[in-house]
Amino acid sequence: MAFIEKQRHGNHDYFYLVKNIRILPTKVKKIRIYLGRKTPSHDELQERFRELEKKTPKPYAATWLTQEAEDRLEDLRSSSIAFKGNAKDKIPDDFLIRFTYNTNAIEGNPLTLRQTALILSEGISPQGAKTDDIIEVLNSRDAWEFIKAYKGQVNKGFATKIQYEITKNTTCRIQGNYRDSEVIIGGSDWKPPLARQVPALMEELFNQYKKQKHSLHPVELASWLHNRLVQIHPFSDGNGRTARILMNWILIRNGFPPAIIETSNKEDYYKAIEAADKENQKPFVGFLATQLLRQYTVVQS
């Protein structure tokens, strides 16, 4: 994360925009840009921050993102870090409502955006709503509270805890652990692996994540992990919701704001997943990049 450093020389203060970059496990390099004898304006600081980002060596090279998308995403990340502090602490007030409504609606929860808002903001249970549907809304909030505070490794404990928070107190048969029976994905040609294969495949997933988290662009990493998890389909329920939470945790941990997969984009979302099932990650990466840029940037006319 970048910060403003003040140095005193003689009778004057001098300001620098500074960022520490870990280039080796035991070595950190400091990138510094001189700002002047007073802090610049908001617009000037944003421009200098972009200059700093261009000077910052990247530990990864984008594999599936276009150069234009990568540049715009880095501008988004720069703005998020420079003027919002740590992204995980600056989620917009209505984000949880919109995220919960959309992620649950994709999986068939019939509650409307307004009903979701009533439950989360006012604690009101909509008349006629099913108990499980209401609990799923409340569980989404608990899952977000968990990941906001989590700073550990991506492993079985983390993934199963997210699934537990999403499915607890519902009719889901196995909460907080892998499935023990076979499943099918409705409307998809993809056939998930056998239940007995899941533990080994998930362990392989976690090991691959460790290897790729320093080489893939964070948006690509988040997309890849999402896609691989839904391919394995390790849980009896909550696979898609768990994947979308994990995807956002990776974005947040890398300085990006969280993304909402809107139910209006459900068809494009599923098409991108189907491409990943055929070992083509590029459509989903492009899809996620588009959602982030549409939700957090203004297109100049």
C-alpha cells in the first residue's frame, strides 16, 4: 500500500509518495516519487499515484487480460488504495444488500432486492417469505463479516468455513465439510468429480493457488479459483455462493473493490463458466474485469 512520507531537511519539510515492494521473500524495495514541499491536491495526488504504479515492478504478467483491461484495472486499484484506504474496510453501505440479493437470486432465492434490504437493514421478515430464504440472507452477512477479518491461508478450513456460514441453519445436509455423495449441475454439461475424489482435488487446488498467487494478475487469480472450485463442486450446497465470496476475498486482499455478479448477467456468467470448464479461462476473466470496471469506474462520453 502506498503512503505519504514526510522528511525534514534543514528548516523545511519535503513530501514523497512511497510504496514498499517485496521483490524477494526477505528483501523489500522502496519506490519513491517526490511530491514537493507540500502535499498535492486530490487530483494531483491521483496522477502521481498512477505514475508510482507505472514505476512499480509487477511480480506477474497478465495471461488472459487484454492490455487495455489490465491498465484500467490498475487505475481502479490505484484509486481504491489511494483514496479508500484498505478496500475491505470501505465497502459501500449498500454493497452487502446488492451482493446478497444477486448472489442468492442466481441460485434461485426468490426474495426481491427490497425484501433483502428490509431483512439486512431493518431486521424485518417479509410477509410470506420462507424461513430458509430469510436465513440465506442473514448468512450472507455473516460470511462477509468472516472474510473481512480473515488474513490466513486459502485452505480447507477457510473454504469450508465460508460454506458453513452460507448454509448454516438451512436444510443443507452437510454444512462446513465436503460432500459425501454425487451431484449434478442443472443446465450444464459439466460432470463434477466423484465425492471420493473431492478431498484430493481440493488439496491440489490449494497447492496450485499458493504457486499462482504471485504470478497471476489478481483478477485472473480470483477468476481461476472461482472456476476451479465450481468445477470440483466440493459441497452438497452453496458452491456458487462460496466461489463468489472466495473470488471477492482475493480481490479485496489485493487492493481491488469487491465485485457483484448481477442476476441480469446470469446467462453471460454461466457461459463464461462453461468456457472455463473447457480450459478456456479468458472469457471469465474478461467477464469479471468488465463487472469491476462497470461498477466502479465512469466511462467518459
